[in-house]
Amino acid sequence: MSKRIASNLRSAIERHAGSQEVQRIGDGTPEFIRAANEGHHLNIGPGEPCLSEWEDAGLSLPDLPVMRQYRLDRLVTKLQEFDYGGILLFDPLNVRYATDTTNMQLWVMHNGARYAYVSADGHVIVWDYTNTEFLNGHSHVIDEVRPAVSVSYFLCGSRYQEIAGRWADEIGSVVRQHQRGNSRLAVDVLHGPGHQLLAGLGIEVGFGYEVMEEARRIKGSEEIKAMRCAIHACEMSMEELKQAVRPGMTEREVWSVLHAGNIRRAGEWIETQLLASGPRTNPWMQEASSRSIEQGELLAYDTDLVGAYGMMCDVSRTLLVGDKRPSPEQVNLHSIASDVLAANFELLVPGQSFGDLTHHAMLPDPDTYRHYSCLFHGVGQCDEFPDIVMPASWNDFGYDGTLEAGMVLTVESFVGRRDGGEGVKLEIQVLITENGPERLDFSSLELSG
């Protein structure tokens, strides 16, 4: 680790250490204090090989306390704009945004054992899984940490109604204490009989995802630094995948290379398993299988990768496997897919409407070619607002809005003939700036790499 990066890391830890109340770090013993501060994985930082690779690339590390405060301020502003007294969050991505804390991210997606509350004046409470309250000791935006009252049938069994009642009573008490007479509470998702119980307490439950997607829509400068680091780490893992591919490997063997690189580089998970070869590339969206890849076939994949700092890198590439020259049809499909990206990239300027993106984007003849499910979509911690639909879907599912500087979108392109054969999937990640679009990913889009 370089002296500069080591110094930055030590400074970050020192800013956090000692800043938390004992209630946040378990029973106050040295083990819990250490786990909450210098031993916390977000304070330890991403480590190698990330730090050396990022330094070689000239990247700056994000100032995490600044990023956390920016996100909380965005959320509070949106709560006030939508006239909510507070918001209750169960979706771990929303909890991460509001608090920059994690705990068993995928597990708590289907077990209601971790949640957070933010009031419209910025008071933040995290309820965490049994005996893990110390995992929140690093984040200065949190005011309280409490033990979670979990309301899933797995954890409550036949007592779920009784335990849910205790949960609702506590949430009701928080609303009365911190919302100053405003009974409107935004909620992203609830487990068990949560909606009914809150309504029974006179709480007006609103659609929390609207608030969160609008808050997450505009990225701050430190979020962009974090995203640049995550994308670089993903690109290094993509290069390892490309170098590893050999005829005879199964799709799952190839896919595992990206997973390994992501975890080694402080990543978190991959949302999908979108990797396919040869005839399985068309239609798109087939998941990685035990099929062996053959010489001269196309291999296409979509990273959908939640990487370092919890930021997503969502890009797609299509590679030619082995040392054969591409066929004329492979070259033609790839050329069309590349032209779509180039043309639609240029549309991503501040002030552009979502409707114009839908109706002005380049799209190969849909009677001849299959296409992707959307033209563009937002990206941050994961796929995010907005989703820019195809022209044929506008009347049923399209909605309007306007691009702004600070938004990040991906440009999608899939081309596969309706009468059969292989397909090509390409995708790039783009920052909207005042001066126009800036591509954030950087590896070659060519078949040969």
C-alpha cells in the first residue's frame, strides 16, 4: 500500500474512532469497540489489489463521511418535498444509502431483521440483527442503534402477530416522537402484517421507493469518485475473465472468474447470472449454464455487479472465443450493436426528456432484430430510476422526466436476428455532465478485445 493511501485510510479511521456512543457498539468491551471502529470492514478499506490499481490509474478515493452526509441531506430534502414526517426502510440498498451500513445484505432482503428510520429533520435510527449493533459504529450519520424486532414467519413462527404488534408499537412511538404531528410515513417494503398494523395506529403509509429513487437519482462528487473506483475494479476483473476464456470451458466456469475478481476487489455481489455463449446468446437473458463454449463462438455477458463501496458497474461485452476470425454475420451484428451505443450515447445531455430519448434513440428494425428490454436506465447502487422504454412500450409503461447533471445511466444494446443465430450484447455506463455525456467504463467494445 502506498504511503499516501495508507495515510488517507488512517485519517478516515481516526475520524470515525471514538465518535460513537457505547450503545452502538454492543456491551462496551474492547472487542466490540474494536469491531465497531478500526476493525470495521468499511474502516479497514478496500485493500489490495484495489489500492495499487486505483493509484496507478490516478483515481481519488471517496471521502466517505462527506458521501454519507450528502446522501442523508438528499434524503431529508426529498422527505420534506413529499411532505413526509419520516421514512422507514427495509430494502438493504436503501438502508445502505441512508446510513452506509451493511449486514448480511442478501439475507435481510427476505428476512425482516434489519431496518432503518430517517425523520424529516435528519434523525437516523438503525435496528440491527441480534447482537450485531456494533456493525453501525463507523457511520457518523446514525443517532441511535436498536435491536431489531423481526417480523418474518421464519423468525417468529406462530407468534408473528404478537411480535409484529410489538414492532408496530415501537415504530408508532418513533413516529410520535420524531415527526412532530406529521403522521405521514414513507415505507419501501414491509414484512408480515406491517401495513395493517401501522394504519391501525393512525399512521398514513406512503410509497417510500418514490422518495428513495428521487434521492438517489443525482450523485454527489464523492459518490462519483466511489463509482469510478468500483468501475475500475470491475474492469480489472473483466480483463481477468477475458484472459481466462478458453474453448471447452463451461459458461459457469467463465462467470466464476468475474465473481472472484469482484470479491477480491472489495465488491459485494452480482445481481444476475447473465452470461451465455453461441446459440444461447439469442434470445438474450439466458443465465450461465454448464454448456461448454466452442471455438469461434460469441460469448456475451452483463456484469450487473455491485462492487467496491456498494456502487454498481453495469456494463456488457461480447467476445469471440478462440483464435478464429469472426464470421461476416458476427461482424455485422457487432457493428449494428456498436452503432446503437455510439448514436444513443450522444443523446445523454442535460435537459433531454425521457420521451425524446425513447422516440429519438437509434433502434434496429424490430421486425428483423430482437432488442433489449429498455434503451437506457439509471444506475447507482444498483439499477435505478429512470427506465427509458422502447417506443412500442411508451403508451403502456413510459413516463417522462428530464436528464440532469449528476445522473448516471447505462446505454443498452442487444442485436440478434429473429430468424436465429447468435446475438451481441453491449452496454456502457455514462455520467451526465453539464458539458455532455462522459463514459465511465473504458475497456474495448471490440469482439477481439
